[in-house]
Amino acid sequence: MRALLIALLLCCSTIFAGCISENQDTTTSSDFIGCQEGQPEEETEECEIILPDQTNTSNPSNNTVLEDNQTTSNNTNNNNNSNITIVEENNTNENNETNVSEPVYGSLEGYQVHPLFADARELGGSWNDWNLYSHFNNSWGGTPNGTVNGTDHKWVLIEFLSTDCGHCWNAADEMSNYSSNYSDQLEIISIAVNFSSNNNFNASLDEIAAFQDKTSHSGCIGNNYDCSSRPGGPHDWLYVDGRNQSYMYTMQATGTPMFVIIMPNGSVAWNQYQHNGGPGEDIESIASALERFFGPMQ
């Protein structure tokens, strides 16, 4: 009987934990809130993400190394002393003359966020073709002096979530608060992912839609909860189908929930994995980052 009770407790602990890959890279931190290396094997086994070898340790966009033909230009955010460096690549012709600077795609701060084409839906809507870069303005030159971020052009908050992740479930109400407080300055985009290594993290489009709309569907949290019972209200922002994990791999996101803040021109302003208290990192939560960029919540 005691052994059965322990087994049940372990099962519950895996259901209500966030998930993180066993193959962490230098962009992640041991302080990630969720399942992680070092936990008992019975717990981590249930929430591993198996990352392809070629995508976890090498990035075709060279987002961790500056090549010789790359330069940086300062794009100053005039709100709360937040200075962000933009990484660009200069093309030169045979006469060694500089032509047009092109963005360098990457997942870290200062790089241009990777493009994404996928199916997405609005609250209560249907799934349709969607393009991440339709939300950006390439001509945006920074927040004007004396104004608050997002008042001239909206910024974007990307959330990687799983409808079977306990931390994402618990954060649903907080996400609603972010939306109600910052909707005039910020667009939220929730990218719903599955985990190939765990059948409990295997949401359908119907489950994702029910989680977003907060309507009845019995598949949430490993098929143990009705999606209508999650915290918070219906999510009136865009949900994106990222179940195949390809964009999660591209952005080197190894767990859920995970957050990235993007400037109006598509440049990464804040990456959660760079503020988890690892070597050379500060500690800043998504709530604190939103307050720093856009002001305190009301």
C-alpha cells in the first residue's frame, strides 16, 4: 500500500511540473522552473524533450558567435535605461565596399528572431495560415525619446506552452493579467508545443483551442483535466500550432513555459534563458521584464 501511495505521488508530481530537455545548452539555466536535470529519474523521465543532435548544439544562424563580417549597432530603448544591441551582417562586394546590412537570425538578445510560418487561430476562431513577421515593422527605428515602449508600435511577447504542462496551466491566469495590462503596448503570441518523448504531452488542435477558449475538453494536463477548468479567462490573443517542436528547437527553447520579448522590428529584446541567474546572468522574471520595458501592472 505504501509503495502504491509513493507511486501515485510521483505520478502527480510529473503531471504538474514544467518540462525541460536533458540536453541543455549554454543558453539555459539550472534555475529553470520545471523538470530539470538532477531530479529523481522517475520525475525527469516523464518530461524530457529529445532534441535533435544537429539543432541543439549548432545553429545555422550562428546565433552564439559573431563572424568577422558582422557588426553591431546600438538601438537604444529610451524607456527604463534598457540598451539593446542589434546584431547585423554587412555584405561586401568584390571591391570591399559595404552594401546593405542584413539581419542575423538567432534566439538570443540582439538577434533578429527566426521567421515562423504556421497555422494560428484567434479566440473562438479557426486555424489559418500565419506568418510571424506580419507582426513586425522593419522600418521601426526605436522608441522615440520621451515615450513609453509600445506606444508607437506594439512589441511582441512569445510564450512557448504546453496544454499538458502544469506550470503553463497555473500561469494561464497570469497571462490573462499580462494581456489586460499591456494589450495597448504588446501583442501576445502563445506557441503550443508537444513533447515527442511523452505521450502525456500530445495535444490535439481541439485541445489547444479548448485551452485557449477555456471550453470543455477532457484532454488537458495529460488527459486528466477538462480544459474549461483552467485558471484565468479565455485568452484573447493568438495561439500558434507549434506541436512538431521545430520552432522550439530553432529558438533553443528546452522547456515550458518559456518567454521571449521581441521589439517591433523583430529583434529579440529579452530571452528568459539569459536571465535565470546562470554564469554572467542576472535574475529577472518575465513579470519584472515586462514592468521594466512597459511599466508596472495596474
